[in-house]
Amino acid sequence: MSSEFAKRWALKWAEGVLLGFARNRIELNRALGMLRKAKELGVKDDELLSIIEVIENSPVYLPFMTQEEKKLKFKQIRNALKK
């Protein structure tokens, strides 16, 4: 598996993990562990934060949540990524 393919796959996987967390389908500790694995595959913290920002600002993602609810939900993950 090429490293470029692995990174693209890991980015999509991280997006799915973040959406699963926001939908309360993945608990925080598990989501953080999965995101650590994505980082091992080459995903950077700033890329994860960019994915979070897109999810928060796009009405396509999680249309049942307000932007404020999304920001509040992802606050825990943002804080964990900054450590």
C-alpha cells in the first residue's frame, strides 16, 4: 500500500470517526485512539482540525445540529489534539 493511498484513506477514516463521535456512536476515548492511529498513517493535527472545521461550518454534515452544538461537541476533541 503506497503511503499516499494510506494517507488519503486515513483522512477519510478520520472524517468518519469524527462524524461517528458527533452522532454519539463512538465514545471520546475510542475516537481519540482512532485518531491517533490516523496520525500514525500520516495525518497531521492541523488536517484533523481542518476536517473538524469543515464539519462544523457545513450544513451538509450533521444537518440536525446547529453550528454551536457542533462546536460544543468537538471542543473535547480539539482540546485533546492541542495537548
